[in-house]
Amino acid sequence: MDEKPSTRRGVPHFLPVLPGPGLCSVRYGLAVVMHLSNLSMITQRVGLSIAIIAMVNGTQQPAPANASADGPLAGPLQHPSRPIGEFHAGTSVYAWSPETQGILFSSISYGILLTLIPSGYLAGIFGAKHMLGAGLLASSLLSLCTPLAADLGVSLVIAIRVAQGMAQGMAWTGQFTIWAKWAPPLERSKLTSIAGSGAALGSSLILCVGGLISQALGWPFIFYIFGGVGCVCCLLWFTVIYDDPTRHPCISLREQEHIVSSLAQQPTSPRRSVPLGAMARCLPLWAIFSGFFSHFWLCTVLVTYLPTYVSSVLRVSIRESGVLSSLPFVAASTCTVLGGQLADFLLSRNLLRLVTVRKLFSALGLLLPSLCAVALPFAASSYVTTVVLLILIPGTSNLCDAGFIINTLDVAPRYASFLMGISRGFGLLAGIISSTATGFLISQDSASGWRNVFFLAAAVNVFGLVFYLTFGRAEIQDWAKERTLTRL
């Protein structure tokens, strides 16, 4: 039975309301479409991580004196003794140093960071459907242009990645504007976890098949195929997604009434000022921001450098590297959905308070991967143990999706999209720092460098966990209530 939230002495509890349609409903259809869109965007983002193993393979040998770091390094003419089948049309190899690769990996984060906050605010005012769809389309088209940009120079690739990040920033943040109007309180964890699991599944997919595509067709097809998939997802997005359940042409009256009644106590306003001063003084918000910063630090290292780590430490081929690198994200996708189901089960049965559920899943999602990351350098000599730890890190990390990741919907549903933009901004800032720092550390010394990378990530996670457990809350803050914002 679904329930409506109410508040008594600041503690959320739930009153029964008429149940709405379950899995065969429009809101779950929206979650599936967002799942596919997130899958498409993450494959475009992570594609470079698997393609770069083939793109810079020539740097393992001494480069010619006149080789350029911008242009192609190797091909059939430079290596006539190698079988022509090893080279594909357009599959150039580039002399990009680890430092350059770190900049390439982090450049998309710079782009996302530029658009997260303004896109979240504008999506809350003008509607998220067209803004998110345009971002997905732009990201897909830029992915198709990446191989050409690589031949023209590394600077152009960086520019393409920054622009792609700006497009994805538009698409990521506005999703919470839609869920603020579509997700009943007792289904928030389930719906957002279904949508969000597309990112983990997309990471698994690209890492699994990316190496196969690179070997069979050439690394440019990694960008061509998943750029094309993104364009197809755009058609689905503009067809199925609507900003408001009252405007959807296919929703049943029963489901519409269920959603609207469930959200009746959450005031909304199409025009509103943003209480920036109150937000800046709100420790529960800073607790959420610290959680995002810590979570994205380790996640970015894994998404960006996992193929490189598996290839260099476990000494496997690019095909095996891709398959092994995909396994952790299969676990992450599964844990994301199961965590959301478990969180809503605990709430619907009144087994735990809302704030307890948020802190419990945040603790599991930050502490468990930290322990695995600390153990990882000591298990480098054991193939099986290393693989198990690599699977557990992202799997347990994604339990945060039922914790602080959706906490903005609890503390300030009216500003959920805007605050999600700021939250992801902190996450992307962590991603920029961690990508660059990782590239620097492993360029100094591979063995000690990887150890320092994982120790640093664990320390950041523990700091974020302590701060969130201390200051995290789950009730709507006073500044987020409509009665405190009467000026237009």
C-alpha cells in the first residue's frame, strides 16, 4: 500500500492513501526512458577510457624524434612488419602522455560543472523535457565527431569533451525537476534508482564491448556506435517524457490522482526566488554536498582509470581488460536497484525513520568501498582477490543512491533540481581533482602511485561520511517551505 507523508515534531511518518498502478505505469515508463538516456550518456563519457588503451598504445615504445603529441603516431606505413589487419581505417595512435590523458579524462567534468547549476535552475522554471533532450542530442552528436577531432589535435579533443560535458550537465541535473513532480515520496528511492542505474549499466556495457569493438572495427567505432545510440534515445525521450503528470496524454486518471495526492503537501511555484543565503547557512545541505564530493571522487577514479588499472596491474589484453572492467558496474547497477527497493521497503513498513534510512545507506555506500579500496593495493598479487575487490567497490558505493544522492528531495523538494545541480557540481569538482591527481600519481611510480590513489580516495570517503552522519537531515527545511517565500 502506498502512503502519504506527513510530519509530526519534525519526524516524517506516513498516512495511507489509495494505491496507484505499480510497475505497469507511466511513471515507471519514465524511469526506464531515463535509465536508457543515462546509459547512453555514460557510454559516451566512458568510451574514451576504453578507447584510449588502443589510441595511445604506440606510446609504450619510444616515439620518433619528430612525433607530435597532437597528431597520429603510428599506422601501417610506419610499421610495415605488422599485419595490416591490426590497423583499421582511421585508427591512428597518438603520443599522449599520462598527464595529457588525465586532462582529457577530466575535461568533460569541466564542461558538466559549467552547466550544472544554471541548467538545474532553468529546468525548474521552464521545464526539463526540452532542456534534457537537447543536452542528450548535443552530447551524442559531439561523440560522433570525436574521432575526427583526435586526428586534428589533442586540443580539439579537449574542446569537444568540454562541450560534451556542458551538454551532459544539462541532461543530468534536470531529471530531478521531473521526479519532483512525478515521484510519490514512498517511491522516490525505487524510481530514481531505476533511472540512475542506467549510468552503472552503461559503464558496464561500454567497458565490456568497447574492447571488442576496438579490436574488431577500430576504436573510432566506439564513438560512432554509442553516439548513434544516443540519437535514437533522443527520439524516445521527446516522445515519452513530459514535465508534469497532468499533461501526459497516456496517463490513467487513477495514476494521475495517486501522484498528485501523494505530493499534495509539497508546495510548488512556477516562479520563485532562490534563498541563497539560507541555503549557504544550511548544514544539512553541506552534508549532502560533502557526500557528493566524497562519492564522486572514488567513482570518477574507477570509471576513468579502471581499464588502465586492470590492463597495467593484471597484465591482460584490451579485450580482457574491457570485460573485467565491466563486471564492477554490473554489480553497481544491481546494487542501485536493490538498494532503492530495500530503502522504500523499510520506509513503507515504518521499520526505520526516513533520516535513519538515508544515513544507513550513505554509510554503507561510503564506508564499504573505502575498506575495499584500502585492501586493493595489498591484493595486487592475487588475480581473483583483486577482481572481487574491484567488483565490490562500485557495487557497494552505489548504495548511496538511496542515501544522500536523493536527500535534496527530502529537505527541499521545491529546489531539488537547483540543489542537485550544486550537489553534482561538488561531485564534478571532486572528479576533476581526482582525475588529475590520479594521472599525476601514477606517472611518478606505478606501484606506489596506485596505492596512494586508493588511500586518498578512502580518506576522502571517510571524511564525507563523518560530516554527513553529523549534520544530515531528512525533514523539509524552513527556508524551503512556501510560506517563507512570498516575494515574486
